Amino acid sequence: MTNYFTYPLNTTGLLRKKRALRRDLLSNRKDLDDKRIAILGGSTTAEVRDMLELFLLHAGIRPVFYESEYNRYFEDVMFPESGLKDFRPEIIHIHTTNLNIRRFPALNESCEAIEELLADEMNRFSGLWERIEQDYGCPVIQNNFELPHYRLMGNLDAYDRHGRTTFISMLNHRFAEEARKRKNLYLNDINYLSAWFGLERWHDRLFWHSYKYAMNYEAIPLLADSIASIIRSIYGKAKKCLVLDLDNTLWGGVIGDDGLQGIRIGKETPEAEAYTEFQRYVRELKERGVLLAVCSKNDEANAREGFTHPDSILSADDFAAFIANWDPKHENILRIAETLNIGIDSLVFVDDNPVEREIVRAQLAEVTVPELGSDIVKYIDILDKTGLFETVSLSADDLQRNMFYVANTERAKQQEQFASYDDFLRSLDMVAEIAPFSTLYLDRIAQLTNKTNQFNLTTRRYTLAEMAAMSCDQNRITLYGRLRDRFGDNGIVSVMAGIIKETELHIELWLMSCRVLKRGMEAAMLDSLVERAKTRNLSGIVGYYYPTAKNGMVKDLYAEMGFRQLTDTIDIGTAWYLDISENCSKKNTFITVTP
Amino acid sequence: MKNLSIQERMSEVFRDVLDNDAIILTRETTADDIEEWDSLSHITIIVAIEKEFNVKFNLSDIKPLRNIGEFEDLIVLKTGIKG
């Protein structure tokens, strides 16, 4: 099944066998998240819906769709009597293309008139986005525009103000400006997609005239994959770590046999250049926040030696985990997930050897294993076009993530030198900043909330807009926690939120990044919550634990923190109570809390 | 694959697209005979047939097809394969 969903996409198979694939996906996957997704089209969207459903099911999301009537995207949003309101969308995809641009400049129009035309077109779309924000507050995935089917003025079309190519480029530029400003607006870059697919094929006039599809039928799986990547990313389902083989993956040749002088990397041969380019791509991924890990069948000394090659772009320090031995790779991959405290399903395994790929696929179904082939010049395309590491925003934490993990490795070394774990914790000089949600950190707070699976008591997901609303709600107490220690800043690592009902605070969110496990941060967070609840004259805190496939590690947390279990059953999970009216002792001993 | 007739290959495409293994096409079969064969799945069938036989239909090809027999004749005409 996997090979239908990784690059290069088997578009023919996806379209021809979609019904059987859908059946298989629905029966194979259990823990699916239901999402209500509205597709508002400026052209036919039936196949977009079908393909998007397949890609989302593959990602663990079971969509329920609302589709606008043909070319009613504008009316559906603007006139509330449409069925959209009752549908209560969680995501809206506006599927428009350059065929929906109302009017292009006439050849005799003045600069001012063209500017006005451009503003009119922008206002129409920004009006839509504004209205959606007001009525639904949900993420909008908006297509930008593909280049035109023909160029009336040839090359001049690209720079004369009257050219359609120019007009479309200017619109795309303004869409990008808007997307930078609006928190809930995400662009589906069909301008890139159509160029990649080939504009000549993309503009399928027969399908437009016959069925009102705005693009080649075979481009639709690609388009759906792209939309699904954005949705995966919004819900924190993007991958986190790239696990790499070494020999014939990061350099040509076998370091153990060929030696440092024998491996191919650098500029000497086309093959060496291709490996260098791939290493550069991998390092760029790392700089963007993707974790790197080595998983190689080698003696560790040999494996590390490879990165001392003068032309090696990557160094051994770039990897948050480095495992080179002769154990089976799937066992080592489990170790890597454990070391980095991340879920197995957030790993992508890259190996040139088809046998290793097959074993890992068979043993660890949750790990993504792209069909890499064995041609180094294709590796980048295969990883890049699969959209595994799609991200909807870059937070400061993304850019620093690898540092956090490297610092963790240093902490682990330190730990070995202390008599007791408590001594070790004291030695860290931990300082936490715990405060209500602030706009400045809202991006990171939402990101952490939506991607934390393990230390997460309630596993509720919220959009950025919902979290912004929570932070202003007088009936709620919200907290984020940031932890620094003498090895560095861990960034924002914990989130709590609760809603006040009468004299009790009901916990809606309690989660923490696994990179600060066993540091006492959960105790510091709870102390702060209790303190704030007391100042609001509340008498107790009600905590909830909803079990998922991944959050078993916190099932006893409330008990450990002094809550008593409530006997009244809730639908799923357990409920707990902490009396704060009497003496409720502080739980935190190792962390200094500011402000 | 090579030994299958055009009609058998077409049947295979219809079974895949409509996810119904019971479909057996004859020259007389029309959209009325197969419940799942609606206007939307028709588009998917056209594209899958194009891929199966490595042909590209044009605007005038697609319009007047009344039954599987005419569809088959069109494929023979476009590909030169003998039915």
C-alpha cells in the first residue's frame, strides 16, 4: 500500500483503484481522527475530494466533507443561509485557479486602472478570508494561481503590466503577503505544483470544456497530496526525525572497506558531487528543525571517521542520535526513538539498500520508509516531494531544536557523575518561566499543543485562533512553561489550561515536551496552576486523563501529584480531584520559578 | 496482459474503477446496466482506459459513445490493436 503514497506518486493506480484503496485504508487503520473539511471550489472538485480523502486517511485523519455547488465558493462563505454554517467546518479549502480571476487587464488600460483591478481581485479574496475568520475562525487552505494557459504577448506577457502572466504573478505576490499576516491562512502553492507537473499538461482544455476540471486529471493526486501535507502539518502530524544510513546513502562507497580516502564525497566526480548535494540538503533540513540520526551497520569508529572527510558537509555533531553497530536496523531505530523521546511514527528512514528498507517496513509499520531507489541524484526529489517535513510556520524553537537535543546528550553525560538523581537535578540550576499564554509565544504554544502525544493528559488539539481566544477568556486559566538550565534554554516545553466552573477549575490541557522528562517541570507547572486557582478563590482542581495509544506514560500522573480519583465515571478515561482549599503542599523542589 | 482481449482489459478497468469484481462487459453493455457507472466515475473510467491502452481521446471521440461496443471500436481505431 505504501508505494501509492510516496513520491513518485502512482497517479494512474491511485485514480483507478481509489475505491479499493479507500476500503483498505478504512479497515487497516484504527485510531483515526475525524475532521470536518469544506472544499469550496471555483471548478469541479469531486476528484479533489476523493483523492484528498485517500491521502488524509493514509495520514490517520478521517475527513467528512462539505462541497460547495459548482463555482459557489464565494456565495457559500458570504451568504450564511448556505449549508456551510450547519456543517461547522474545521478546515476550509478554497479551490480556485486562474480560471476564477474575474477579469484580466485590457490592453488599453492605464496603470491606475490595472492597480484598481488588482485591488478589486484582492478585496474579493481577503473579504472571503475575513468572513471565514469571523464566522468560523478555522484554518483556510487557499490555492494561489498557476501561470496562464497562453501568453497573448509572448515573453512580454511576463513584464508588461497588461500581461496575464504579470497580473497573476502580482496576485500571487499579494496572496503571499496576506498569508504572512493572517494566522489562519495557508497557501497551497499550485504555482509551484503546476510548474513541477508541467504547465503544458496541467492546462488540460478537454477536461475543462468537458467536465469543468481546472487542471489535468492526473495532477489531482499531486494537488491532494499537497493539501494533505498542509493539513498534516496543521495537526502536528508531520515527521520530526530523519534516520539515515551511511554507506551509499550519505557518501558513495563503503567506509569500512574503502577507507576515508576511498569514499566518494566532494567535487572529484559527478557521483561525489551528487552525494555532496544530498548532504547539503540533509543539513538544510536540520537547520530548519528536523532531527537527524544515524543508523548504520558499521563499527562506530569507522562510521564517525566518514564525517571527518575534508569534503563532508555534515559532521558527526549534526546528529542528535548516532548508532552504528551490527544489530538489526529496526532494533536500532527503536533505540533512536527512545533516546530522542519521540514517537516511532515521527521517524523517516532513508537507506539505499532495498532489503533493509523492506525489513524496517515489515517490522515497524509506523516508520515512514520512502522508496528511495538506488540512484543518488533522485534522493532529494523523493524526500522533498513526499512533503514529509511540511511545516506551516517556522518558530524560533524549530531553528534551535537540534541544539536542545545535543544539550540533552551533554546532560546525560553529566548525570553519570552524580551520586543521586536529585543531586544531578540540583546541579542543573533550573529556572522556569511560567505565565499565562502570551501572544508572543502563541505560535509555539499551539505547535506544542498539537504535536505532543506522549506527555499529554487530554490530547485535545486546538487551532491557533482557538488558543488565542482561550488566552483572553476570563473564565480560563492558561499557562505556558519555559525551562532554562545551565546547558541552555529548552524553550517553551509545557502548556496547561483549565476552565472555571463554579468553584472548581477543570483541566482542559496539560502537556509537556518529552525533552524535559524527569526534570520536575510538571510539578512546577502544577504549583503555578494551584497558586493561580487560589487567587481566584477556587476550592479544587479537577483533572482528566483520556488514554490514547501514546500517552500511557502519564496515566498515574494525577495520583503521583496528590489528586484522588473520582468515582463518578466519565465516558472514556479517568477523572481526579485535588483539594486546594486547605494546605496543599508545593510539589516542586528543583526549579526556581519566575516571574 | 498481452493475451487478454480489448474487452477483457476494459472489463478489468471497469472492475478496478467501480470496485466491483462481478462486472463483465459485453458490446451491448450501457451505463444503465451498471449501477456504479455514473457521470463522475465515467471520467475516471475514460482516464483509466487512456492509460490502459496508452491512447489520448480528443473532444470528438468521447461524446457520442452509446455502449461498450462503440467504446471498444474507438480503442481499436485509436490503437490499431485487433479486438
